[in-house]
Amino acid sequence: MEFFGFLVLCLCYMLVFIRVEVAALRNHAALSEVSQPYRTAFHFQPSKNWMNDPNGPMYYKGVYHIFYQYNPYGALWGNISWGHAISYDLINWVNLDIALIPNEPYDINGCFSGSATIFPNGEPAILYTGADTNKHQVQNLAFPKNVSDPLLTEWVKSSLNPILSPPEGIDAMSYRDPSTAWMGQDGQWRVVIGSELDHHGLAILYKSKDFRHWIRTSSPLHSSNKTIMWECPDFYPVSTNGKNGLDTSAIQKNIKHVLKVSFKTHDYYILGKYDPKSDKYDVDIDFMDSRGSLQYDYGRFYASKSFYDGHKKRRVLWSWINEGDSESDDNKKGWSGLQSIPRSIWLSENGDQLVQWPVKELKKLRKRKVHYKNKELKGGSLFQISGITASQADVEITFSLSNLNEAEVLTSDVIDPQILCTQKNASVSGSQGPFGLLVLASKDLTEHTAVFFRVFRSANSFRVLMCSDQKRSSLRQEVNKTIYGAFLVLDPRHEKISLRTLIDHSIVESFGGDGLACITARVYPKLAIEEQAQLYVFNNGSQSLIISSLSAWSMKKAQIVSIGKRRKHIK
Ligand SMILES: *[C@@H]1O[C@H](CO)[C@@H](O)[C@H](O)[C@H]1NC(C)=O
Ligand SMILES: *[C@@H]1O[C@H](CO)[C@@H](O)[C@H](O)[C@H]1NC(C)=O
Ligand SMILES: *[C@@H]1O[C@H](CO)[C@@H](O)[C@H](O)[C@H]1NC(C)=O
Ligand SMILES: *[C@@H]1O[C@H](CO)[C@@H](O)[C@H](O)[C@H]1NC(C)=O
Ligand SMILES: *[C@@H]1O[C@H](CO)[C@@H](O)[C@H](O)[C@H]1NC(C)=O
Ligand SMILES: *[C@@H]1O[C@H](CO)[C@@H](O)[C@H](O)[C@H]1NC(C)=O
């Protein structure tokens, strides 16, 4: 029986890959009608059309699944369905049929975001938001048609739908995005739903014995009168010792709980102690605290969702990266939106923040490499990293500084890093910085995106600023060139300053201080495309510094292919 099952599986995959070839050719033909300099090579994208939030990521029977908000009919938001893709390594993907389409009264105006929960018996379920006939938001349940199928190709919506409708006092247009559920000490399921009350953010908490009938608890899991409506809440434990991830229902010593919510184009998170008996959540530092707000990423990164990968004992984070060009550009390209590189996420050693790093499988795509060690970079100089494909690359660099006492003085303690990066952009020279990378640069440097650092002195300590400056990323006037910034909580007297940047045609995804701060940018160069793109290290501070090490790799294209065997129609 075992062997027979294996044989059938093999035959199935052979069939899949024959289809894949054909579909890949077809997609190539469809997109090659327009030139596609902004199409990415190793970030996940469907072959065309609109994509936004990642939904219901999970690992099931040896297969990674990602679902996503998808418009099957166009490059702009609309007709929202759940696209579905599978992978064996989180890097190469096969796009399957659409998993959920809006075709029932309770989701006819859209199958909005939601999450997957894996039951103790190993079987998954999806909770998602539907926009009903009145465009009211309700919560729905769906199960796999065949739990023996590791690809989970077909999903069946529950006959009990909608299982939750907006409670009294809650606006029916502000009630969405159920989280992955977790089980409390009493054996009952919990789930949170993003909402608002008096225009303030709210995570409504529900409990259930059977996952089908849910009761709202007397108080929400958390709320804030300093924010607007919360979207896409994610609530999960992290270990206080080590990088291993934990199952969403894990109850044990030495953990903290993360609450992430999405608002105002960013994903903010807080840390705290959750009591699985009383459901009380005691936060360390709340949202919008005067001491600063923690974000997963300080650039373009929204509506993220994490899942526990039991196979590799890690928590993996996905996020939607939107476009910074116009709707007419998107219609011309035929697509809009991509997903971040999946990131491992864990608690920092001091327990004050999360740390993120691209999943290690990404290294499989690295090919041609250049490497330098202990290279001096004088103030006001730059040098080119040649020998790799600069439009499709992975770069890791570590800087070591001396003469820190020469650093500029930072007068105020509470300064918005984004404002600081905007005032002191890459072309403003300083003392310790700006230094970093110029990516997607044209030969004459008229176009470039600068990912860089500056070190400031304040009283008895130092502050390390990380910036991503898109101001000169494109000769095109009309694209968004917002500058992003973050502080790196590290002490440059004792630690080197590292940067890893993933460059993929129109995306620049950067990890500073070994993942202490992340900044993702979208850029649309006119000159610095394909083979024309160049890569440099620069130092426009007055102090010289040492590049302790620099490794840069050309990246292979990931295999992302589509097999659409059933064309479903929206009623
Ligand atoms: C939604 O789908 C219909 C076809 O069913 C199409 O005519 C319409 O343009 C689509 N809307 C958007 C915004 O893509
Ligand atoms: C369920 O999936 C398994 C594994 O792919 C397959 O062998 C079986 O035929 C499927 N059952 C049905 C009813 O489709
Ligand atoms: C806002 O919330 C905080 C903490 O929950 C509370 O102490 C404060 O009174 C609230 N402020 C207003 C204006 O409601
Ligand atoms: C950089 O900042 C300086 C000073 O704030 C400003 O004068 C200059 O226009 C900025 N340069 C760019 C390219 O934005
Ligand atoms: C570095 O400084 C030089 C000289 O002031 C300037 O021409 C150049 O644009 C600066 N580099 C960046 C990345 O702004
Ligand atoms: C550019 O994008 C950012 C989000 O990254 C947004 O906050 C800002 O409003 C946009 N700017 C313009 C001019 O559209």
C-alpha cells in the first residue's frame, strides 16, 4: 500500500512537471509582449495579475503552501480570490489552481485574508474573511477536499458559513483577517480578528471547542487608542533562548508572545507575556510608545503572516511588497505586487526585539561569487564590485570602524529615523558615514539606490542609523522615491556593522546588523536595468573604514511556474 501510494505520487508529479513546461512556455509568451525590466527573478510572483497579502502559509505532508490575495482578471485590485502555490524548499514554486473564489453569498464580494490552522491530528483548516452580498465582512471556514493529497489542491467551504458575523457595536466594514488559531490550557481554540472601535485598533478574541462555533470573550486580546484599525493580526510565541521557532499553540516556560498588526502601510509588533488561562496579555512596550515603535520592516512590507515550520523547527514570515509605480504602469506590466523572501524570525538575545534573516534555502540560488577581505575604504571614495550580475544578486558586507569619537553628535534622543535619513540622505556627507552599497546603479551613477549607515554620538553612547535612499533610484519622475530609515540597536565600539542586501531587478531587500533592522524598497530604474546595472561600495564620510569582508553572488532565477488545469468562473 505504502509503495503503491508512492508510485501514484511519482506519476502525479511527472504529470505536473510536463504541464509545468507547457504552462511556463505559455506564460513566457504572454509576458514577453512588453519588456519586463521590473519582473523579479527569485521573489515569489504569480505569472501575471494583481497579488497582495500572503494567506494561510503552512507546511503540510512535506510540502510548503502559500496562498495569496489574487485578482485572476487584472493587474489592479478586484475580484479577490485565494491564489495557491506549493514548494518543497520555499524558493522554487508551482502555482496551482485558485483555492477559493468568491462564489457564495457570504463571500461574493471577495475572499479576503485569513490563516491556516493545523489540528492536533495533522489536518489543516482555513479561516478567511468574506465580503458578503452587502459587502459586510464575515468569517468563513474551509477544509481540504482530500486530506491525503499533500498538494491540497481543492478546498470545500463549510456549510455553516458564515461562522462569525460582526458583533454589535463593530462596523461591518472593519472586521477581518482571522489569525492562525491556538489552543489554550483548557483545550479550547482561540482566534483573533482585526477590527476597530471608535477608530482605534482592536484584536477581538474568540474561543471555540469545535472550531465551528465561536464565542467572543468579554475583553479583546489587546487594543490601542493610539492607532487606527488593525488589519492582519498575527499572534504567536517566541523562545527566550535560541532561534528555534515554536508552534502557535506552544505553552511552556521561557517564551514571550508577539502581537503583530498592520496599519498605516506598516507592520508593527509588540512583545509581552500571555497567560493561556486568563487570556491576559501583558505587553512590555505598547504600540506607538514614545520610546519608538518596532516594525518588522521599515520600508515596503505589509499584511505579513508567519507560520511554524515544524520540519525545520523555525518560524517563517511572509509579506506583501507592493508597487511604487502607477496603476497605468501596472496595467502595462500586467502585474502588481510580490512577496518578500520568506524570513526566519526569532527573538533577539536581549529579548527586546525580533530578528529576521532570509531562509537558508535561498543560498541554493547563489552562483558566481566575488569575495574581498580587509579592504580599506577611504573617506569620499567608492569601488565597484564587478564580476557578478548586479541586477540579480545577494550581497553580504561587514564594516569595521575606528575613530568613533569623530562621529557627529546626535542632539535629541527621540528622532524619527526616517526623518533623519531624509534630512541626511546619501548625498549629505558626514563623518562616520554615509557608507554602504550603491545598488542598481547606472554606469554614470545618475541612477542608484543607496543602502547605507551613519554612526552618531549621543551622550555616552552611539547610535547606528540605517537608511535606504531611493531619491536617485530612477530618472523616472513619477515613481515613489520615499526614503526609509531605522536605528540598529548595536554598539559599534564592540560590534561590526553588517549589511545583507537582496537585489532582484525592482526590489532591494536589506537586512542590517545581522537582521536587527530590515528595509525593503521598490525601485524602477530606467538605465540601471539588466546587464546595465552596476554595484558599488561607497564611503562619503570623512573617516576611512575597513571592509572586513564582502561576498557578493549572482543569483539564479527561481523556478516559478503555473499549472492551471481548471478555469473557474466568478458568478
Ligand atoms: C473582475 O472580473 C470581471 C470578469 O469576471 C472583469 O470584467 C472585471 O474587469 C474584473 N475587475 C477587476 C477590477 O479586475
Ligand atoms: C486523495 O489524494 C490521494 C493522494 O494524492 C490520492 O491517492 C487519492 O486518489 C485522492 N482521493 C480522491 C478521492 O481524489
Ligand atoms: C488610552 O488607553 C490607555 C491605556 O489603555 C488609557 O490609560 C487611557 O486613559 C486611554 N485614553 C483615552 C483618551 O481613552
Ligand atoms: C539631500 O538632502 C539635502 C539636505 O537635506 C538636500 O538639499 C538635497 O536636495 C537632498 N538630495 C536629494 C537627492 O534628495
Ligand atoms: C559622495 O560625495 C560626492 C562628492 O560630494 C558626490 O558627488 C556623490 O554623489 C556622493 N555619493 C552619493 C552616493 O551620494
Ligand atoms: C510612497 O510610498 C509610501 C509607502 O512606502 C507612502 O507612505 C507614500 O505616501 C508614497 N508617496 C507618494 C507620493 O505616493
